[in-house]
Amino acid sequence: MAAVIHPFAEHIVYFMLFSIPMLTTVFTGTGSLVSITGYILYIDVMNNMGHCNFELIPKRLFSIFPPLKYLMYTPSFHSLHHTQFRTNYSLFMPIYDYVYGTMDKSTDAVYETSLERPEESPKVVHLTHLTTLESIYYLRLGFATLASKPHTSKWYLWLMWPMTSWSLIITWIYGNTFVVEANTFGKLKWQSWVVPRYTIQYKLQWPREAINSMIERAILDAEMKGVKGEELNRNGELYIQRYPQLKLNLVDGSSLVVAVVLNSIPKRTTQVLLRGKLTKVAYAIANTLCERNIKVATLYKDEYEKLHLRLTTKLKSNLILSTSYAQKTWLVGDGWTEKEQLKASKGTLFIPFSQFPPKKMSKDCFYHSTPAMITPKSFTNIHSCENWLSRRVMSAWRIAGILHGLEGWNVHECGDSMFNIEEIWQASLRHGFRPLTMPN
């Protein structure tokens, strides 16, 4: 949107002018709820569209219905209203400018030039998806009030279930990613693309092929636009094998996730309990902790054996098959139970290494955020929260792709491969990202 600040008095005048048609119909007894609602909706849409900093009305629309050109304005028409002297007065009804000769002569040329402006290509793309059914309202394209706050369940969103159900149907039909956010950090241009699928759809078997095809098209689209790096919320080794000639790099962000978790563990910790599904992040965390001579405990024999196979002989002595829940620091991922959480002793610190935070079951325990960092102040255009994270806090998965773009690392990080943990951690600090504070 264009950054135009109007005086307060001007807003009052606008309100008075726009209220004339509504008040007229009310006082003459010809008004209706439909007409007033439709009028307000039209004014709101026109006002927001006119303040866009890009041209979005296709020329074909005016060719099909030429009178429309005189009944609605465009962003380029509005820009001339502010930049030229005594022209383009009638924003919502340009026909009066044509009638009284106040239409700027360059209006059509500016409109066509704006349409031909080449699309800006980002250097890094973050590919993500919807989480809960109501998460669509928390997107920047949804409700701005909700998007500006961390994602929490609101009772009044249940009243919107008819619309929510329709959004679910639309996401089933719509098969392309869309841009939900664009940011700049120094000279780096970066975008977030959303795969129109919910977490629950990822867990089902039958739509998996369609989801993979959608992600594949997004990767190829990014490749055509000259994107250097693309962040994936899930491992993307499949796409590298299918397209070995890719010039862009696929980054799942695992190395920075590991680094953030390791640096969230309190100093002087001698033993941690590892719970949850064993992923490459979990294996990397366990291996690094054992290298630092910190004991890693697990509760189940099968998990112990899997971890045991991944460690060198020298490090295996730091892996423990525990029979108690006495550890004060728990590293938790997906797949652990609430029943286990309730067995934790008072004062236990839960540090998640998964994308979803654990449900807080114990009031006498501490819960760290999911792997994330605070963004630098120079990171612009951050007007929405990422899921349940606070404003200007970004997940480690997203930050990792940004760092690859800033540093020019020409390597993939997906599948079983992982970038150097210490190197990416130092790079994050060097570029101004800061760790979240530990809970008191």
C-alpha cells in the first residue's frame, strides 16, 4: 500500500461526504440493509485498491466493458491525483473528470506503463503452508488485527465456520502457491509463499501426491524467476533428485534449528531428556550434546538403540537409557504424550525442537518457544506474526534461508544433509538476529 498520511480533518470530511448517499436513502425511506452494506463495501474496496502501489486491474477488463473505465478508478489514476496539479479530482467516478476536462492527459499512458512493469523477483523464497483451519484468518491477507498478534484460538472465529468450511473447499480446488508477504533486509529481497493446504491434509496419504506436485511447481516457478534460495518446511531431497540441474538451493533450516535449541539449554546443564520423534534435528542435537560431554537420556529402548547406532564409540558413553523423569531440561519434538509431560518434576524446562509448540499441561514448569530468533530492526515490512510467535520474532527455519541468501552459500540443506551448525549460528548473530530470552 502507498504510504500516504492524511490529516485528521480530511478524514472527517471524507466521512461526511461518503455518508451523504446513505443518509439520503435513510431519510427518504428508500434505504435497505443490502444497499447500505453494498455501498460501504464498494467504497472500502475502491479505497484500498486505489492505495495499492501496483496496478492490478487488467486492461482486458476495460476492453470487454469500456464504460467501466469511467465508473471506477485505478492506482495509477490515484497517483496522478497526488502528483499532478488540478487533475483527476473524481477518484471514485472518473466520468466527471472526463466531462469537465480535468482528466490528466497521461492517465492512460501511465496506466499501461504500470501494467507493463516487470515483476520483482526475490532472492529468497520461504515456502510454508496453513496450519489449523482458522490460521487462514491470521495471514497478512486475512484480518490485519489477527495477523498482527500471535495465533491463539478465538471463540468468535467459531461463528465463522461457514466461511472457514468454504476456505477449506477452495484450498482443495486451488492448486497454486501464492505470495503472502514480501520483505527486504539490506539488499536482500525475500518473499513468503503459501501452499494452500492445511497441516491435517499433509498427514493424509491420498492428497500427498497433489501436494508434492504443488511444491514442485513452486520450486520450478522460483527457478524461472531467478530465486537463489528456497526454504522448505519439510525435507526436499526428492526435488533435488528429480531436478539435479536446479540452480537454486533448497534449505530446510535444520542446522539453525539445532543451533537455536543448543543455545537455549541453560549453562551448567549436565543431563537432558530427549523425547519425541527422532528426526535428523533430534539426531544432530543428541550428537552435539554428547560431543560437549552432556548426558542425553531417553526413556525407550528402541529410541536408545537408534541413537546408539548414530554415535561414535567415544560418544556412546554419554547416551543413557533412563528409568526416571527427574531431568530438569527436556528437549521435546513431535510424538510425545501429555501423560509423559505430567510426570516431569517441578521446575522442569521444556525446549521444543519441533515446529509446533507443546501443549502447556503443567503450571509449575517452564516452556521455551519453538526454535526462533528476534529479527533485526533493519528487517522491514514485518507487519504480521508468524503463527504463535510474537511480533518481529521469526522461526529458525525461515531465518536459515535468509542467511543462506545473505552469505551466498551455494549448497543444499535438505534430506540427510546438514549445514555447519556453529557457522550458521555465528552468521545469524553477525547479521543482527538475537536469541529469545529464557523464561524466568
